[in-house]
Amino acid sequence: IEAKLTTHPGVKDAVVTAANNHLTAYLTPIDPVSDDPDEFIADARTMIATVLPEYMVPRNFVLLDALPLSANGKVDRSALPAPLPQTASAPSRGASDPDSAQGPEPRNDMERRLRDIWVEVLGTETISIHDDFGELGGDSLLALRVISRAADVGLALSPRQFFEHPTIFGLAGVATLVGPRPADEARAEVVGDAPLLPAQAMLLAGLEGSVARHHNYALFFELDDPLNKVALRVALRTLIGRHDALRTGFVHGPGGWRQRVAAAGEASAVPLEWLDLGDLSVEDQDRTIEELAERAQRGFDLAEPPLLRVLYFDRGRDRRPEVLLVAHWLVVDNFSLRLVLEELLAAHVQIAEEGHAELPSPTVPAAVWAGEVARHAEQTAVTREEQARPPVEQTPRGVARDAVTLIEVLDAPATDRLREQARSTVTMGDVLLAALARSARVSGFGESIHVDVDGHGRAAVLPGTSAAADLSRTVGRLSVRYQLEVAALQESAEAVHGIAEARLARPNGGLDDALATYGVTADEGGAPAPAPEFAFNYLGAVDELYAMPGLRPSWNRPGPLVHPDTPLRHRFEVLCGTVEGELLIGVTSPGAHQPEAERLLKNLMGELRGTEDGVQSRTHVDERDTHGSALATTFRRWLSPAAAD
């Protein structure tokens, strides 16, 4: 972007930075611009828009007499001024007084609706119409929740609009009032075979038999009040009819693996087990629950949808009922797992009270999106042979049964300091990646590392698609994995900016990289794509999964989430998330590399705490220690998916 900007005949130097999911261009002119700076900037913006795709056009432009330099003569990015609020792009919708647009309170119904949604999603009341979503702690997944909530009340927004106008004032200028969509709105759906999405191809390549069948997510929770058995069964059937991913199986043929989607009306057994344990002792109840949970984890047949199980445990009058929801990794991701739980409980309440459920209309079906992605791959010649990933020496890294997971906790005050740093720069994930690279260098892994990074995959805008490609309420395996090279820069701000810029530069949010690496097909027994030594995933606030009234995490074990013979793709898998205000970090590695993993995590915690003294990592933490809430324990089990505990 900087190189293209300097081709403008009036631009001497250009620096582009990324913050809060948008780009800012800083320009110095060859000759002083005194007559009309706005015209100069408009000309530069127009020029760059003709030579770069829309997502690479900076949102903000700042004109400077000279770029600030550090003592060694390099551009001092931390000294660049913050851009002024971008209000010109968001019309005030009829406000005659220009100054009226500067007030912090909503001025019309559109802004009031949006502010109510922001308050709900962000959990804070002190929101101005000019506050930047990212600076309030929002991230791309929370933005999708805002878009979804907006659709519920009849406001149409796209991820790109959110990216370009991240304030209530800006969004009110581009939102379209469409009215709530009817729950039975007709949607184009795929019935029959469909191509794989890249994440599905990634998993199925090289996995066979029982190993492929056993690769799951699970939510285990207690309820304050019992559920109605008939209403829960009808609610579950409703969800399966609404979301094609829950009617999808996977079959292998001459062309490799394919998705096969059943029609919404096809009869299938509702995957609900209702267990009455009230006559058993507490110890026998716990033992029975663990046995049934482990059986549920191992019980999927990929060709037989739904790849979802719900177990309801009635523990008698004196104990709360518990629910285990298990879904195969191929049909859900972290974002859609919350949608499933949210809709299941909402539908249950409506059916129990009114006899039927009226839920917000689902968005683009997962199999329809898979077809769009496959066509995009063909039209743009995104092939594995053209992938831009550096060569990786793939050596056997063992299997899940041999993995060791080390876990550390960053206390709430230190986590808050990181979060503030993320708000003033880019995202929490960028800050953590920069710290990981520095700790890897101290641990002896060189001046830079290659990292597989996971993204939600729901913000891509493919050529030929329209605003109808709304994935904000789509259940499915839409996540993407792409590789970044992360340099271990000593200057934290420069490192974080570099990571953010590299992330934002990935076409379609990393989808094109995932297509180039994994494609949309997979062969049983084929070789998996080479992977770098490191993988990184920041899940955000894990609490969000359980942020529903009357629900809390269970202490019971959900059983092993993956087969013990599942191959390990990376030498070090780093998974992070916040739980009750604290940052939990887990590093999973083959047992043979445990000493290196301990050193890496020790140095990482030192980086995050801003100290040189590390900490002693733990392979096991008592479930009821000072960091041992049921929610934190749930997250630890995700970190060690092959473990029964």
C-alpha cells in the first residue's frame, strides 16, 4: 500500500498503519500543500482505489509535513498522530445543524437501536455515538454478533460496512431498514453433495476411520431450572431443520470426501438422550454421567447426520439438571457453537410456553457458502500449487495421546493492561502474537517464526457475491487457517503494527490462503498439508459461551474431545482466551518437546507480565484452586482435548 501511494506524483513519503480493524495512511507531500489539503487527500484516495482492492484502501488519510523518525533514522510509528474521527463519510440523516452530529447521545431511532445492541454485546452503558467499536473492546466476532442482533430488529449491515464505519454514527449512515425477516423466509439451499470448506478438507486429509469420527466440540452446563422433555425434543428438531450443517454427513468416493446435505423435511432421529438419574447416589450419578459422555464423544458416524448429540441429565429434586452438547468439529466452529446453544434454549422456552418457536431467520446456509467458495477458488485459480506459504520441513510430531498441555494464568489486572494496549493498537491477538515471537526468540527459535493462525472466516466478500452473503447466523465449519511470519521485534508497538498489517493484507481474511493450502477436497489416507512449528488461536472471551441467564458450566467431565491417535499438526499449539477477566494460555506439544514448551511458556508469561522472571508452568491444576472455577476448568479441557480429564 505504501509503495502504491508513493507513485502519486505529489506524494514524497507514505506510511500505512493498522489499528482497530482499519488502515490509516500518513502522507508527506513533495511540495507544501497550503491551498486545499482535502483535495490533495481526495486525489490520493481516488488514485489508490484504482490500483488496489477495496479492502486495502485506507479508511483514514493524514497529511504531515514530515514523518517522525527514531534515533536510528527509521519511522517512529508510535509518534504518528491519531487520525481525526471520520464523520464525513456518515451523513447525519437529516440533521440540519452540523454541530448536532457531535453529541454523544443517539439523535434518532436508528442510532438508538444500534446503541442498545452495542450495550448488549459489549456489556457497557457508557457508549457515545462516536466511540470506535474496537476501542471499546470489540473484535471481529463481537462485530458479527452486532450484525446478527441488528438483523433481528430489522437493520441490514454487512461486515464490510462495519469495517469501514466502526461507530454508531457511521453505521447509522449506511444501515438499511428492512424490517425483521420472517422465520420461515425461503432461502436457497443445497440438497445432496457439496464441496468441502477449507477447514473441513484440512481435517479429513490423512485421517481415517475412528480417528476422523472422533474430533468434537462440547459444552457441558448446569441449569437453574429443569427443561421440558417434549419442548426440548421439538426445539432440537427445529434447529436441525433450520441449519443445513446439522443435516450434513460426509461420504468418501472416487473424488475424495464430499459433504452430503439432507433435505430439511427428511425424517431423522432427534439426537436427544434424556437420562433420569434421580434414584442414584451422587457418586453413581457422576460416574454414569462420565461414562455416557465418553460414549457420546465416540459415537458419531460421519455419513449419518446429524453430527450433534444432546444429553440431558435429570439429577433429582436436590441437584441441578445438566446438559451435554457434543458436535463434530466438521459441522461447527466456535462462533456457530454459541448460535446452536442460544437458539436451542430460546426455542425450548417458546415451544414450552407457546407451542411453537419464532427465531431470527438463519443467514446463508453453510453448503451454499461452500459452493461459493469453491467457485471462487476455480475462478481465481487459487490452487495448492500457487500457495505462497514458505516450505516447511514436515516431521512426525506424534499423536494426541502423547501430548502434554502446559497452562498458565495471567491475573485480571495484567490482562486489563494488555487489553488496554490492544485497544490503543489493534487486537488482543496481535499483541499476544508479538509477545509469542519475542518469547520464541529468547527460547532459541530464531528472529522470526512461522505461525498458523485461526480466523473466523465470516467476513470474506467474494467477487460476484452480494450483501446477501451474510454469515452472521450461519452454523457451520467456516473458520479459516492461514500462515503469518512473525518477527521478534524488540519495539512492541512496531511489532504489533506489523502483525496487524500482515493480517489485514490476507485476501478475504485468510480464506484465499486456506484455499491455497487445503483446497476444497480431501482424500482418505492422503498426506496432510505441511504445517509450521507454531499454531496460534485467540478465542476472545470464553465467558460469552455461557453468558445466558439460568446457565452455568458443569464440573463434570465431557470425555475426550478427540481420538487419542489424532496426529499432532504442530510442534507447539498456543490457545488463549479470557475467563472471568483473566487470560488463560495453554501450550500443547508432543511429550518429547515438553522442556522446550516449558521454556517457551515461561518466557511468554515473562513478556506478558513485563518481567524477566518467568513462572513454573503446570501440567495439571487442581480444579478448585484459586483459578479453578467450572468455567476455567472447561477451558482447560479444551486445551487438552485428548485427555479424559
